[in-house]
Amino acid sequence: MDLSIATNGFKDREILGKEGFGRVYRGVLPASNIQVAVKRVAHDLRQRMREFVAKIATIGCLRHPNLVRLLGYLWHKQELLLVYDFMPNRSLNKFLYGQPKGMLNWMQRFKIIRDVASGLFYLHHQWVQVIIHRDIKASNVLIDSAFNTILGDFGLAKSCDHGADPQTSHVAGTLSYIALELVRTRKANTSTDLFAFGTFMLEVVCGRRPVEHWASPEKIILIDWVFECLERGNILEAIDECLGTEHVIEEAELVLKLGLLCSRVVAAARPNMSDVVKYLEGEAQLPDNLSEIISGFRRSLKWRGRATNFCSNSNNHRVICL
């Protein structure tokens, strides 16, 4: 099998990372000498392989510069291998939390947010079906050799026709990015993606994970901390200290407020991705009374209760119940 040769027999030294549905290996295709990423689907999913292959066939049709490109897949003797473009810079986690800290300047951070928004807009509004990603987070955002931003890991994604109700009946995703209504109703939709994207925006601007257990009490929950800064009239206090004064004030305020708006506890009060892209591209202005609107979503106690129950050890616990 060429992919076994390409990955040196799936040796541990070739592992690029571990995702919810398997391990990802670095590979070099023998015939072309092209580097690729090869995902080996976990053994415990093989009883649902036909369903998974059908999903992959759908995802393979997606074409957008900010979405990971599936080059091909191999299904042979209950072994499923997925081949993607290789991303030499790995995930955004490396740049937000690796050493040295503060590797990303403001221009890069703002571009990352706009790129991911563009990819999500395509998934929600521009493709022939609605694609719900269900696991938007920094570790699923990849950086290519030209520092373009690529949203990856569609293992939890679900599709439905435009205007239809997505058929999901279980909670799936990463706990600190999961909207409260998803825990209650177990129904994922574009609005639950918006909640995760709002959390992601705050994470990129603030350089902090959604839940930081080592932080002082008022800063443990990132969304609460940004909201408190807004209430005090200094929302820019929440941005990553590594940026110093190197940021565009109007853009930083926009992203922080938009992150809070997308994270409102009432799903119907969140914007859609079409609105979000217009805000980020300067084609529309946030409401003048945005602070009052956001104040209506005050839910620190609810959020803290959920965080205590679900995120007691790590903010990167992933729920996979399909």
C-alpha cells in the first residue's frame, strides 16, 4: 500500500497529531515526492465505516481556500485512510500557546479570524447543502506554508438541505466551545457553530484558552472576563498582553464585541455567518447600542456552572457521542 510506504509504516515518529477520529501522519507520496497528511481513522469507528465514508465523500466536494482539501481516501479491508494537503506550520495552537509566546502580530490575528469566517460562511450559506462543522477551535485551524488559514477536521461535521432541520441527537464537540442549548437539546445547527466561532475569536485576540484554571477567579472563563472588561468601559483590557500597543483599536474592539455577540446565550439572538462576514469586512456596522444588547446575555452563573461540571480538568475535553 503506497500510503503505508509514504508514512514509513505509520511509525510514531511520523505522527503530526491526534484528532477525535484518529491519528494524522506525515507522508511523502513515493511517485511524486509530495508531502501529505494522512489520517488513519480510529478502529472503534469501523462499525460505522459506511456512514463515515459517505460523509467523507461529501466533504471531499468542498472547495474553498480556507477549508482543508481532501485529496483522496482509501477504504480497503475495513481500513480507512484520508489524504490531505500537508500543513507545515501545524495548527494555530502552536502560534497562540507555543514558545516564544506572542508569535502572532495583530495583522496576522485579524486575517486568521477573517479567513475562518470566510470558510464558515461558505459552509453555512454558499455550498449546495448546509455544513455544520461542530468542532471549531484553535487546534482545528491549520496554517499553511504561505501563512494562509485553513479550517480542518471535519470528522464531526453534519450536512442538511438549506432550510431543513439538521438531524443530530447527541452532543459532540469540545466542551469549552459548546453552546449551552446544545447540552440541553442535543441539536447542533449553524447557531451552535456561531457560538464556537465567537469563543474562537476571543481566544485569538486575547491569546487565552476559553477556560484557564490557573488564572485569577475573574479571568477563569474567557467570555466572562471579556464581558467584565466591556462593563468597565475598557474592553481592550482583555487583549493579549503580547500585542502591547501593536493593534488597530477599531478592529480589536470590533472582534471582541462580535465575539461576545456570537456567544449570546439565546441562540436566536446570535448573528449568522453572513452578518459576521459583513461586520469583519467593514460592509456593515455593529449596532450603536451593542453594549446594551450584549448586557442582555449576562450569564456568568450559568456559564460558570457548566464550566465547573464539564471542564473541571481541561478546556480541551472532546465529546464524541454520535
